[in-house]
Amino acid sequence: MEMTLRWYGSKHDSVTLKQIRQIPGVKGVITTLYDTMPGEVWEEADIKAMIDEVEAAGLKVAGIESVNIHDAIKIGSPDREQYIDNYITTLERLGKAGIHMVCYNFMPVFDWTRTELARVRPDGSTVLAYTQEAVDKIKPEEMFNSIGSDMNGFVMPGWEPERMARVKELFEMYKDVDDEKLFENLKYFLERIMPVCDKYDINMAIHPDDPAWSVFGLPRIIINKENILRMMKMVDNPHNGVTFCSGSYGTNLENDLPDMIRSLKGRIHFAHVRNLKFNSPTDFEEAAHLSSDGTFDMYEIMKALYEIGFDGPIRPDHGRMIWDEVAMPGYGLYDRALGATYLNGLWEAIEKSQTRGL
Ligand code: CS2
Ligand code: MN
């Protein structure tokens, strides 16, 4: 595996490349062109500038999170052709620039959903949290207002105010899209992009829906082992793979994370590893990465990744806000650096115990 950190670019991130380079074992970043909109073609010069900036800091761009998918593609409306063509051009340009992993998601309307961005834990740290009870009480268009003020002045990807202003309209556009239709539209999209992925060896890594169930009655398909295996089979190409995000699949306690990892051997192209602490099956918060701080056995997750021979980029996912840091919720430096170090420690121990036959 290749340890990385997500970076939002010098214009948007409170964390610098210099700081990232000083985290032991972190050699690369996962980034994107944050000023582009879904559906736009990425300019070659912008891609080059992004790579040059990262390389000048002694790091590499280990992959893109995300090249976002235009709603027309998810809805399957006639204008999707143009947006798929644009997506293909962007992939072609990324491939030519030496980028081989692209993360994306296929969630309608909302990207990840949380009901609190700064829940205070007993140690005084603050974390992102979710309760189904809170979601059940509000309308989708109120979602942004309820968390917008907790963003510490940052604009969070997936929660851009311009997009949230259109929530009602977006719901209307998705009204005829159910799970089956969404699967069909995903298949159509993947079939169209696989040739360019084959040509430039680009691994597509779909991010799970978060939480891993339907919110506000919207269809959600990338939620469990059955559905993800269906997706692998429906477009059976090694470039059609997944981002294994423990904190997203893990929102559903019925998902057996190490078992899912083993069943996806060869198709996990990117990993997000974080822990959650459940207070009840529908109330969870994003704990520190350490197993004992949350509900998941992080050793078993890392061991499963090791055993399937996972060699792609991996990153700690959302961190807690600690030591008075002011940053984008989930994306401060300190707790993610601790997370990276902990995951590196687990990996070294697993590797040595296996290679030394202990
Ligand atoms: C991420 C997602 O911050 C997060 O929760 O894991 O927003 C992820 O980047 C997208 O869903 C991937 O397209
Ligand atoms: Mn994730």
C-alpha cells in the first residue's frame, strides 16, 4: 500500500504540502481540481500545474478524489452523452499526465451526509456525527442550513452552497430514478468509459454511499457486499473497481468489513480507513483511528487488505478536530497524521509477522 493524505489545494486547504511531507511514511496526496464543476472538461494546463505543485514539494499525486459525475449521467437523461464524452476527455488527459486512479461516487443529490460536524467527545475533541432521528425530523432542503454554520468557514466538497440552493430542483429531477435505474445508468456510464481506462490503465474506484442506506427516500446502491459484487460483475473489467471506505460501509453494522475486503480481491484500487463509534445502530460518531476508541477492529481491516495483496493508495479518512486546530471538519492535519502513523504501524506489524512466519 501507499500511504497518502487528501489535500484540497493551496487555495482551499489549511494544511500545507510541507506539513504533509513531514508525516512519516506519507509519500503522496490525493487531490482534485477543486474549482471545476461536475461535467466540465479538465484543462491540460490545470492538471499539469496541480501535478507540478505537488511534485515541487517532494510528493506525488497518487490519485484523484474525485472526478465528479454530472447529474445527467446519474439520472440517465439524453444530455448524458455530452457529459460522458467530457468525462472521457478528462480521463484521457489524466492518463496522459500519468495518473492511474480516479475516485468517484454515484450518490444522487447529497454526497456524504452527517447531522453534526462538531459533536464534542468526552476528551474535548470534536467530530462528525450522524443520527437517523435528526434526519427524520428535517426536510432535505434544511440539511445544509443545519450543518452549514459548522463548516469553520470552509466550503466542503459535496456541500457547495450553490448546489444546496438547488436541492428541491434536484429531488424533482431524480423522482423517477430508483435503485434499478441507478444501476442501469451506472452500467451505461462504466461501459462507455472502460475503453479509455484500458488504454491509459486508469483504475476507477467508486466510493460507497455514506451512510450506506437510503436517506430522504433517494436511491442508494453502493452500500453492501451484494450490490458491489453485482456492480463488479455487470462490467467485468479490472479497471472497474472500488474505493474501500471503512467509515462508509461501516455505517451499516451488518456489513462485515474484513469479509467484504476479501471478496473484492483485485478490485480495491483505493482505501479510506477510519473508525466509527456507535452509540446505537443509528447514532454514530467518527472516533479516532485506534481500534479501542471505536467499534471496528482496525487490525482486522488492515490485515484483510494486506492478505489480498492491496498495493494501491490508502488514506486515513476524516479525523477528529484536536489541539485547537481550525480546519475543514474531518480534514485537519493533526488527527489525520496520527491516523496515518497508526495505520502504518499496524501495516508494519502485520507485514513482519507474516513474512517472519510469526
Ligand atoms: C469523502 C467523500 O469526505 C468524505 O466523506 O469520503 O466525500 C468522497 O470524497 C466522495 O464521496 C468520493 O467521490
Ligand atoms: Mn471515504
